Amino acid sequence: MRSPKLAALELKRFGRGKLPRAALAALLLLPLLYGALYLWSFWDPYGKLDKIPVALVNSDTGATVKGDRLTAGDDISGKLLDSKTFDWHRTSAAEARKGVANGTYYLSLTVPSDFSRQIATSSGNSPETGALKVRTNDANNYIVGQISRSVFSEVRAAASTKASRGFYDNIFISFADIHGETEKAAKSADKLGKGIGKAKKGADDLAEGLAKAKKGSRDLKSGLGTLYKGSGTLKAGAGGVADGTQSLSDKVNDVAAKVRPFLREHGKEIGDVSQLVADASRKASDSLDTLPETTATAATKARKASDDLAADYRTRCEGAVPADPDCPALKKSVAAADIAADVAEDVNKLVQDHTTQLDALGGHLDDLHDQALWLARNAPHLGTDLDTAVRKVNALNSGAQKVAKGAGTLHTGLSTAKTGASDLDSGVGKARGGADTLGGGMFRLVDGSGKLSGGLHDGADKIPDYGKQDRDARTEVMADPVRLVNQALHKAPNYGTGFAPYFIPLSLWVGAMVAYMLIQPLNKRALAVGASSWRIAFAGWLPVAAIGVFQTLALMAVLHWAIGLQMARAAGTLGFLMLVTACFAAIVQWLNARFGPAGRILVLALLMLQLTSAGGTYPVQTSPRFFNAIHPFLPMTYVVDGLRRLITGGGLGPVWLACGVLLGFGVAALALTAWSARRRQVWSVDRLHPELSL
């Protein structure tokens, strides 16, 4: 007898009574208990979250920001109530806490009393973080807690975005303020550069004036040195003359009475001596003639140099330009120049004040010269005129003493003037060096101020100055710079559609498993008559495969028309499931045929392994290593992947791979069943007395 007839005979057994027919009907509808009921109960839980009671506590008291009232808690509460995400219930904090604890509410969301104030600080100097408080109780339901974390993450992000707007708006306003202040600083730097330019010109003029002052002070020093040397000569000469006249007067007075005869005898010698006196007095008179002019010139030059130096000091150190570091040294030079000028003027005053005396001294020298000359001429007659001569000699001596005293005073004054002129020349030299240094520093300062001005202008151009419209646009972007744009390829419309590829093969496996509890995997009659092992294997497989076709049609009809499962490829899904049920029937048949009663336990164990390693709920990569290891070697792995592409859409590569794997598993299982049938045709002690029977 051929396999189809054997299969038909096996199915006829279910038509011989009410119970067999009821069993067959139950067998056909059994996958609905696993597939349709499971998917129906989990079909769209996320679409009915508005039925989950949740407590909302708004304790926010609000805040005032720049004159405007901020009520962030009311805003968030209003949006949550309008969103219908959950079944929100406004409660107090105590009621919410009690409700979450006893299960009245699945969770609670609390807006604290200072929430608006903390949000307002985001635009101030000391920003704080606002905190929304979520209270969950996994003892009520763990999944609701997971869902709430996702929902409240979006609530937190929206609140954070609103708080960030005030903070970034304050930053952009600060940019505008910095831009304006930088422009003011750039203009001030321009004015500073102009002032420094004028100061540099003044420094150059100072250096030039000090150069001239240095030349004048050098001339003054040289002139006073020459004058001092001449006064020394004058002092020595006048002293010599005074000594000579004193000696002459003493001798004349002492020997007046004695010399009369001598004068008569030595008139010529007396004439020669008088001639010498006349020559000496002429030289002294000539020196006195140039003395007032020389001291006046020196005093004028010294005072001019002092005034020039003082004027430069006032320009550099007492004006609007910042004080120069060389001002202290320059001030000392001004003081030294002033002292030297005073000394020169004192000397000149001394000379000018004694002009009459000098004139008188000059007159005395002229008189001395005339008298000495007269004496030289009249020496031969001195004896006769001795008395007159004695009186004139005494007068000459008196004048010579006065000249010697005046020459000493002049020499001392010129010594002081010479020292002052030397100090003046040294101070002017230092001042000139400081002026040169100042000129170099002012040059660098001019260059630096130019760079400062240019840098401030460039900086002002680079600092943004946003208007209100532009600022609002940028604040909006920076407060929420990244937006999530979801693009789901072949999106499943609901939770049930996403899990259908997992529950459908589960129900078909259970259908095959229960079918072989009622139908023999190997026909005993065929075994007894020694039929072909392949024919026996097909005869046991065909009834269950046929039942599996009806199970598949019934299950998919209910899922599609009753529950609402939409398939991207409906015909392909049905054809693929026919192959799935045929493969599952072959595997379950072999386990029952090969292991007998123990095979039913193996069928259940294999189902558990497939469910845990197929990746039907969470990605298999999140499972322990054992399930990752067996994942590629079990048929339900490929069934789940193929059904996902057939139901929700996508490339058919996994479908064709699944078809090849299922064909391989089915053929291999039938071959093993045929081999088991061959073995069952040989009787043994174990078959006559089995260790386990169910």
C-alpha cells in the first residue's frame, strides 16, 4: 500500500466517533490558542497607555525672570494632560506616594516647588539644574516602569530645551555687549595712538633741545674754565703787584729820608723799575676790561640752557602724556642746570656789582701805569720830587692791595661757577641720553599702540553682534541642536505585528507536537508487512503535514480578519508557513519515531531551546553565550527571520535562506525517520520490553 493511502487510513480513524472528531477539531484549532490568543492579548499595549492610571503632582510656585512670570510646572503639566500619554490624575504629594505604594497608580511624576526658579537661573550668573521626580514601583508592574523612563526622557529633554533658551539668549546678548565695548576700546586706542604720536614728537623735540643745551653747557663749561684760568693769572699778577707795591711803599717810606741822595745818584735805575711797573699795570688793566663781557655771556648761556631743559621736562613729565620713566633723572638735571645758571649769574652779578670797583681798579691800574710811566720818565728828577713821589707810591700801594683783594674774590667765585658748569654739562649729557632712550621707547609705543588699535578693530569685527530675530533663531538651534528624525524601514504598525514572526512558528510547532500525540509517527501495519522504510516515513508524515496546512490556514485567517494582522506578502507568507509546518512535522516525527516516549520530552526541550535562542523578542546578542552558540543551528531562527521579511517587508534574502534550511532539516528528518523505520522492522528485547512507556 502506498504512503498516501496509509496516511488516509490514519486520518479516517478520527471519523469513527464523536471524541476522535472532537480531538481532530481541537488539533486543528490548537495553534490558535498559542498564536491568535497570545498575539491578541499583546496586540497593541503601547496604543492603550492612556488607560494606565498615573499620579501628577505639580508643586511648582513659579518665578519671575526680568519682570516676566515663569510657570514651568504649569506648562509641563498642561502639556502632559493634553498628550494623553497616561491616564493622569492630579494629586497631592502624599496621595501620589500612597497610591504608588498600594498600586492605585503605577507611577507618579512630581514637579518640585522650586522648579521654575531653577529653570530661571539658566539665564543668570549661577545656573542650577531643575529636577523632575519620578516614582515607580516594580512590584506593581515592571514594564510600566520601563515605558515611563522612555516617556519621561522626552519630557526632561523638552524642559531642558526651554531652560537652555534663556541661557543661550543671555550669552548672545553678552556677545553684543562685548562687541560694543570692544568698538569703544578701539576708538580709545585710536585716540591713544594720536596722543602717543604727539608725545613722540615732543620727545624728539626734547632730544633736539637737549642736544643744543649740551652744546651750550659745554661752551659754558669751557668759557668758565678759561675765565677761571685767567682769573687765576689775574689773582697771581695782582698779588704780585700788591706785594711789589707794598714792598715798594715800605722801602720808599723807610728810606725816604735816606734815598734822596740815592735817588739823585740812581735816577736811571729807578726809571727802569717804574717802567716794569707800568707794563705790569697795563696787562692787568687789559684783563679787567674783558671780564664783565665774559661773565655776562656765560650767565646768559647758562640760563638759556637751564630754561630749555626745564621746558622739555614740563613737556615730557607734566603734560597729559603718561609720565616717562626717565623723568626723575631729567628732574635732577633741571635742578643742576638751574644751580649752574644761578652760579653763573651770581658770578656775573659779582662782576657787574663790582664794575665800579673794577673800573676804579682799572683806573688805579691806569693811574699806576701813568704814574709808573711818569716815574720812569722823571726818575732822574726824583730826588727833587721825593716827597711827591713818596705820596704817590703810598697811593699806588693802596690801589694795588685793593686790586689784589678783588682778584682773589673773583677767582673764588669763578671756581664755584666752574664746578656748577661742570655739573650742568654732566646733567645735560645724562638728560640727552634719557631723551634718546625716551625717543626709542616712544617709537616702540607708537608701533604698539597701532597694533593695539588694529587688533581691537579686528576683534570687534569678529565678535558677533546679533539682532533679536537672529539671536532668537540661534538660541532655538543651540538650545535644541540635535533633532531625532526617525526613519523606520518596513515599520511594524503595532506590538502584535512585531511579535507575530515569533508566536506563529511557536503555535505550529505545538500543533505538530500535539498531532503526534494522537497520530502514530510510524504506521505499525506497514512496519509489520515489511513495507519500504521511506514509504513508512512518508505515511507517518503526510497526515500531520496535512493537518498542519489546515492549522496554518485557520491561524492566519483569524490573525488577519479577526485580529488585524497585515502582511506585506500574504501569499508568500502562507506558502512559507506551509514549508515551516512540513519541516516541523518531519522533525517532531523523527524524534518520536527514534526515541519513542522519550521523544516527546525531547520535542518539548527542543522547543524551549528554539524559543530562547531564536531572537524573537530581544536580539540574540543580548542573551547569554550558550544561546548565541546554538542560535545558527536551530530551524526556528531562520523561520523568525524569514517571517519578519514576509510580514513587515524587506529583502527576500533571509526568506530564501530559511527555505533552504527548512528543506534541509525536513529532508534530513525524513531520512532519519526512514532509518528509524528500518530499525523498527527488526524486533529486539528492548522493543518487546521497553524501559519507558507513555
